[in-house]
Amino acid sequence: MTALSNRSAAPALSLLAAALLSCLAATDIAHAAPAPQATTLDAVNVTAASETEQARVALKRVPGASNVVDLTKADGRLSTSADVLAYQPGISAQSPGNEGAKVSIRGSGINRGPGAHASGIAVSLDGLPLSGPGGTPYELLEPLWLSRAEVLRGANGFERGALALGGAINYVSRNGRDSAGLELQYEAGSRGYQKRSAGYGGVSGDVDYYLAYTDTESDGYQRHAASDGKGAMANLGWQITPTLETRFFVRYRETNHETPGRLTRDQIRNDPRAANPANLAIDARRPQPGSTWIGNMTTWQIDEASSLQAGLVYHKYPMDLNESLYRQQLDYSNLNATVDYRHRHLLLGRTSVTTLGLRVTHDLDADVRETLRFASNGYAAGTHTRDFSHHGTDSTLHIGNDLALTDALHLQTGLALINTRRDVQVTWPTTPERLREHQWDYAPRLGFTWQQTLQLQWFGNLSRSVEPAHPWSMIWGSNQYFAAGNGASTGRQRAPVQLDNQTATTLELGARGDSVLGRWELTGYYARVLHELLTVEVMPVPHLFVAENNASPTVHRGLEAGLDSTLWQGRDGRLSLRQAYTFSDFRYRDDALFGSNRLPGLPRHYYQAELRYDHPTGFYAALNTEYASAMFVDYANSVRADSHAIVGSRVGFDAPSGRWQAWAEMRNIGDRHYAATVTPGYNDAGKDVARSTPGEGRGVYAGLRWRFD
């Protein structure tokens, strides 16, 4: 597969970038104090903030870019992962009209499985792998069950066994120590949106516990986009001895959403709430009848210098896909495990920490039964067309070392070995073709951190990433079909195709710190990618056919910048500004057909900012904005989705006692029409084809949270 254009214009520096350059000079002022933080927090919030700050301190030891998102202080709508990851440099997160937010870091999974199984980022829940050989299902990522999200961009997820180009995200659940007492929350807003949640946590001796139930419903922005979901979770921790802790996690959630389909650019501009007529005609929808997650993480502090952590999780997540002329009932279940050993010791007479870890994700079941949804070619609805299976196992063994060359300069080295197994076959009608693969690959890493001053840290790394193809993509995108004479199976894929591992060599350099302008971070990266796994829509709904292929060599490069500033603080409150800017340039390297065309699906420039005023009484008000440049919708770069700039606002009151909080917000005040996500075509030859899902139009939302001891 091929695809981009070699017009590598230098990125224009925004006000944010200029401010960050000023920060680099300002950080040499040793007495520059960190930006003041808001106070007046109750005991519960102080504990949660402390855990978040501990996570930030830990990630500063990583020789690369990272994000920590504190969700205990959320004061706006939390509907999807796109809300969780807003205002974060280096992260693109947009909703395609359902919970399956398209999340990409450094172009990872740029066009793979949008709205379905996400790719390109290794996602964990409480350190337990959620991403499996088939990607990352989304239905268990309920934001109200989380206390924070930890993001390790690019190769920085190495210590967690994450070798994907985009890195790792670890979503951390609320527990009884950071969320004690009873908490009730209700959100409501435009287009029938409602979310109800109840959580209860506490501590009893050596045991802490947190239980929660949440349900949500919405009519959706587009027609035929209604959705609902409900589920419960539990987090139970037991400090068995001062050096041994175990924690059990249970999650269960059901979701159901209609699929309105993609629109043309003209429709996005003039009627973005329309549904694709083909999706309406077949009543396209995606029920997920119930996902179950049962896991344990146990930590043993062996001695002052050594620790061992081991986790195991069972994850069952059946699907019932009704998004084409065929019904596909998927029986998915995984058994995932992780083991991590850390040992602090002397190496060459210097302080050193060695880590050894194993991460395994294994498909117990990945089997599909396919039937006709409607009568066709003389066959009745419900006629059996195919059975197929696509199983995989990914095992990553990684060893790393952090060596303190001086108190300020640390050298980090590491090597990971990954073993991938794939077993893909159409099992009915029986075919002789069966793809069984067993591959080894490797990923070395070299990095450093240099704490030049208390306010300035430099970092960098050179790494290799490895990302195997999903087993399902080897059959769903196959170009080998049952010939005429095979009954209702005629024309369906009959044999899997082989796909290579995607690999990349990435150089990352950056700095972070505190200055007179605030807390900041600036990172640049350059990745040369081989066999990049890219998706193209070959046929639209109702004959939906989306194929994944290995591309010719590509380049991913960009800048990621964040700045959190206190503009003014006094007796009457605080005025702050947070900004995040991401520049992305993803393109082919001398492709035979498309030269150096850009890869479609993500904007080149993406900027988010929020200006906020906090009053000592607990009142706050904020204005926010989002800008995204135009993005291509096909690999031939013949058509673009429009750029957009939207503005929103939020007001609220957070009671000083911490007992209750109320907020109201307006999103997209100007009701701008824009494309949120793109599922690209190969070459649209300048035609306006339905490739885009619309971003949300003007909406008003409000929420109320009560806390009881």
C-alpha cells in the first residue's frame, strides 16, 4: 500500500511555541518558583492530589515525554476518553460519534480501526494489560471510575512492556483511600445526554474498597446515533503485611450504539447531523452485550532495594456487529499477565536500578459466526455464511537499567524481545488455507535525563518500536474470496493474508521545567517507519470492506508543547492559562505511486487552550478553544476535510468543604461544522466521498456532584 506530498513547510510558531522558547532562557534563573497552585482542598482531595503528584515525579525519571491527567478534579462533562485526554500535548483524541474515541500519539494507529478496536497504543487498567493481540476495546474505559490517567508517549512505555509507536496509557481506578465515602453524580445536556453515577469507598483496617455504578444515554449528534451503556466496578485492596499488598479489580459493562455512518465534506458543511443513507437503510448498530474484567495485582517489597509486582487478568468481551449486510457475532476473551522486578544496586560504583519484566496478552477465544442480516440472492435472513477464527499471543520480555552517572545525569538502557503468534483460518465452509505464524523481534532503547537546575530537565532517547498486525485484520481485509458456487458464502473472504510487523526507529529530544511563565514541556521527535500498518476503506456500507496493509516506508515527525501558566494571583483569586500544541508531519518516503504524500486522518496543527479564573469562595469560570488544521481524507491527497476553530465556556462552584460541586458548560458556542475523524480512501480523485464523522455541534451540559462521609 502506498500514500503523501513532500511540501515540508516548516511549522509556524504559535504564541505557545514562542512562550516555550522564552521559558528555556528563563529557567536558568535559579530562584524562579513553580507556578502557584490552587488551595482550599479538603482531606480527600489532598490525598488524591498527592498520589497524582507522586505519579508526575515518577514519570519525570523517564527520559521522554509524558502526561498525567488528574481526574479527581474534573469539573466538566466526562463522556469518553476524548474528554479525559483533552488539553494534553502530543495526544489527539476525538470521538467518532460513540465511545470508541480515536486516540493517536505521534501518528500511532493513525487509520486503524476507528470507532472500534484502537491500535498503536498499549493501554492498561491499573497496570493490567487491556490491549491484546486484537487491539484495545473501549467499553470498560468509563471516565467516572478513574482517578487519573498516566501517558508515556512513544518509546517511553518501554518499562511497561509497551513497544507500540504511540507508547502507553495506564488508566488508574479510584480506590477507597482516595475516594472515601459516598459520592453521587448526575450530568445532563443537549440531545438527550444523561449520566448517573454512584460510588462508595472506604478503609477498614488493612483493607480498602471502592464500588461504583454508572449508566449513560444519549440521542447522539447525528441522526441514528443513539447510544446507552451501564456497568459497575469494584476495587478491593488488602495490605497483607507491611511489605505485601494485593488488589482485586472487577468491571462489567454493557453498551449499545447506533452507527450513523460517515458523511461527505458538503454534508459536514451543510447538514452535519444527517446519517449516511446506507447506514439508515440497514439500521447499522453495534451492540456489546456485556464485557467482564476480573484481575489481580500483587506487590511484594522484598527488601529496601528490591520489589516484585505480578498481575493477571481475565477479560471477556463479546460483540454483535450489525454494521453491514452481515451480522458478525464475535466471541472474544483474553488472559493477560504482567510481571515486573526492580532492584536498586551499585553498578561500576554508581547508583543503579535494574528492571526486568514480562508482559503477555493471549487470546483464549477470538471466534466469529457470520450470517445474513437480510434476504439476499435467494437466501433468507439468518442464513449462515461463514465461521472464522483469528487468535494471537504477544509476549514481551524487557530488561532495563537506570545508571546515575552523576546526581544530575542519568543514563538509561534497555532491550526488549517480543514473540508474536498468529493463527487465522476460515473454519466454515472448511478451507485448507490456514495462516500460522511465529515471529521474534527486538526493540533496544538508549536514553538520558539531565537535571540541569531544579527548574530545568533535559531528556532524550533513541529507540526501536515493534507493532504486530492484528489477527482479525489478516482475514477481514483479505483479497481472497469464495468463488461462485459456494452458496451464501460466495464473495466472502476465504483465506487470511500475511502482514509484517510494523517497526520504527525514533529519536526524541526535549525539555521540561518551571519558569516565570509556568510549568512547561517541549518535545521533538523523528521516526522512520517500515511496514506501517494502514487501513483503507475499499467499499462503503452496506458492502463494508475495510482492508489493512503494510505501507512503503514512511516518516513520522513532530513537536509537542505544553504550558500551564499563572497569569495573575491575588487576594481575589487566580487567573491561569493552560495550552497544548501538537505539530504532526506524517508522510511517505518516496513511494512509487504517491511520492511523499501526507498520511490522511490527522491534522498537521492541533491546539487547545483554556483561560480560567478561580475565586477563593470556590466559584470558577473558563473560556476554551480548539483549533485543528485541514486534514487529507485519501492517500492520494486529492481531498481535504476543512480546518476548524471552536470556542467553549464553563462556569461552576466547588464548595470549599468539598461536599458538593456544580458546573455548567457550553461546547462549540459558534456551532461550527467540522470533521472529527476520518476513515480514508485510497484515491478519491478529487471527488467528495463520505469519509468523515462530524464533530459535535453546539451543546449545553450541566452536572452536580455530592459527597458524603
